[in-house]
Amino acid sequence: MVLRVTLDPRTPVIIGVGQYLHRADSLDDALEPVALMEEAVRLAATDAGLDGPPPADSVRVVSVIGWRYRNAPRFLADRLGYDTSPDGVELGESSNGGNSPQALVNRTALDIASGNVDVAVLAGGEAFRSFMRARREGVKLDWPKADDDDLPVRIGTELDMNLAAERERGIVMPIQMYPMFETALRAASGRSVEEHEQFLGRLWSGLSEVAARNPNAWIRDAKTPDEITTVGPDNRMVGHPYPKLMNSNSSVDMAASVIMCSVEAATRLGVPESKWVFPQSGTDCHEHDFVSHRDTFARTPAVELGGRRALELAGTTIDEVEIIDLYSCFPAAVQLGAQSLGIDLEARQWSRTGGLSFCGGPWNNYPMHAIATIVHELREQPDATALVWANGGYATKHSFGVYATTPPDGGFAHESPQDEIDAMPRRELAVGADAAGEADIEAYTVMFSREGEPELAIAACLLADGRRAWGTSSDPAVTAAMCDGEWVGITVHLDAEGTLTT
């Protein structure tokens, strides 16, 4: 590859990527998250052709969920041999959310282009499998924690995604929200319950086949559609209609790293141009903060606008992009993303890793594994273009990145269409006596106990005046009934406490 002689030396470029997973036999050989990150960074340095971690001026870590370090980048920088004094390397940590790895790449590309950063080491990792094993075995882990006042630079802003009325009803978990998106999508598709279950089986079976070919995936045995949809001891129902295999798998010990720098630094470090992959463009945006206020459960307008703008900034279209990785925590997320971006899920390969169910769902950090994977694929297909969509919350926060082996005309481009999204239609939420009376179900799920019993029905309902109201029921007759047939469009009764009766 021959680069243009007029290439701006501040052009941001990815020079190395690394992925590392560790299957500890016991807690004796378990590795804490920053130890996993260290291995990933060293693999990224080797990938770049370097003898070790590069001389960096910024170490940026994706926020860790499974162990509260307070200052994870300090511990990683210490392990890598960087100067962590006040005059040393910058220590940065992202905000929370599955969008954060791509958002971190976008922010770092901007910082490199502006001259604020020259070489940055990005990493993220989780040891949640070992963390939960320690909890089950009653073992107190001796992994380090920083002092209360030892905090990194915060990169990005947190978004409060839970309305008080949602928290009061206990509706706060992705495993509750995404099945509701799924039932709304099913109704919108026109498929019967049985037809849609078969569709999901095929969709997630194909995802498992991608993971089976990925040496960096946690689960590498391909599943048939029947294995995906059949409920049993190893595939219990979690939130109807999702059995365990359709959920994100956070029980992993894995990490990933991306080394970014300016073209000037890449040349100075002696990294071969055959290793270089350029971020072309990026966008960051979010839906209306609270699910209660969204216009519909069957559409993600922020993905439509953010994805389209990222492609426009890169001078391409979705039909011209050869390599795609859609965030895939649950089937609903994939369908929402594909629908918004104009991707035919049954005609195109939409995951490069095997997604969060099979490659692994290390909380916030999955997209860094996707980015690392597409970097290798772009090197093998130097004329191709890649798109990564990263998602956080309840299909709430979105980050997009377009990548290629050729430098972008005009440099890395970034925008946020947030003002346009904020102006889009939203619903009001009715609570208490205002929500009492008849309402039509627009989306729903039934949460199951670990013993396999339906224990809580949750429904988003529309009142006659178009306002939304939440309904819940723990009545065994109701929870069992709502697992049978299609309930979207069914009229139910809500009392002032939000209890749903049929």
C-alpha cells in the first residue's frame, strides 16, 4: 500500500490490536481484569511489530464492571512500565455502556488529530467468570483497588437511563428490556409466535457458527436452531421469549486492546504500513434517555441517523460496506440495528466475532473485540470498508465507526446528530391513578426464576390518549398465560399501583 505524500502527519491510525482470553481452572490461576488487559496490550504491540508496549502519552481503559479498581488505568500503566506520576502518562477511563469502546476510539482519533495525544493505548477487560466463582466459593479476592481520591480522567459522560417510575417497578435490567423490544418487533414483522421463534433460532445459530470460526471466541461449538430455541437444563428460559443462549454471556475472563497513534508516530515507531488501519469517521448519539419516553419499541431512530451520518462522513453507503459488526447482546438489538441501517440479516454476514452470546459479553468491552477483529480482516481485504456499531444501555447509546486501510480524504470526521434526535416524537408516561383503566399491550416479557417458573410479567401499555403506562403481575395465572400466544395488542386492565389483570 502506497500512501499519499500529502498525508497529514496528525492523521489517526490503528497500528496494533490484541485479544486475550483466559480459562482459569480455579481461582488459584485466575487473572484480574488489568492482568488480562496487560496480555492484550502486549499482543497488540506484537501485532504492530514492536518489541513491547510503545512509548505512550495516554492509557485509556474501558470502564470495568466486575471489579471496582477506582483507577484501572493506573494499575494497567504500572504493569506496562509507564510513568504514572502526575507528570507522566495520562490515565483515562471511559463512561459506562457497550458503546464506550467505539466512543473511546472516536474520542482518541479526535485527540490525535488535534495534537492533544500522539500515542494512546486503549484496553478493556473483565474477569467476571472468576469474580462470580469467588463469590460462590466465599473467597475474598485480593485484587487491588486505588485510594478513594485516586481517580482517572473521565472520558465521556454518564447517561441516566432509568426513570423513577421504572426503578420503582424494578424494570432496570437489559434482560427485561430487550425481550420487550423483541415482542414488539415480532408483532411489527407480522410473523406468528412460532414463525418468529424459528427466525430467532436461525439468526442465533448463524451467530454461533461465526464464533465457531473465531479463535478468540469464548464458546466455539456451533448450535443448531433447535438447540438455540429449545428450553432445557442447560438453556433455561430467562426472559420470555429468550432462553439463556439468546442472552449476552458475561461469564467470561477476556480482554482486548487497540493501539492508536498519529501517522507521524507510526512512522517514527517503524510500524509497517501494511499494519495501518484508519478510522474514517465516527458518530455518537443516543435515543431518548428513558425507554418510557420512546415513541415505539420497534424502532431506533438514533441508529438510523447516527449510522447514516457516519457512512456519509466516510463517503460510502451501507451497500458498499463489506465488513459489518452489529452489536449483538440480544436478538432484538441486532434486528433494530439492521432495520435502522438497511441490512438484510438473512442475506449478509452481520457479525465478525460471534457476538456477546458466543464470542463473549465482557460487559462494556465487547466492541473492542469487534474492532480488533475487523482490523485483521481489513488487512486481509485492503480494498474493503468496515462498519462497527456499538450499543449501550437498552438500545440507548450508540457509537459508530467506519474503518479502511486507506486514509480518509480530509482526515477523520466526527459528528453527533443528537439535536435532531432530541426533537423527534416522544411519549408521556402516565403513573398512578392517571394510568388506571384499560390499556393495550405494545411490548411485554415474562421473567423466569432459576427454577424455570414464570414469576413476573412486565408490559408496556398504551392508553387511549397515546400515553404509555407500565403494568406488572406476579399472579401465576397471568404469568403463565402471557407465555402462550401473542399478547401485543391485547387489552388489559391496570390499577393505580400498575398491577396488570387480564
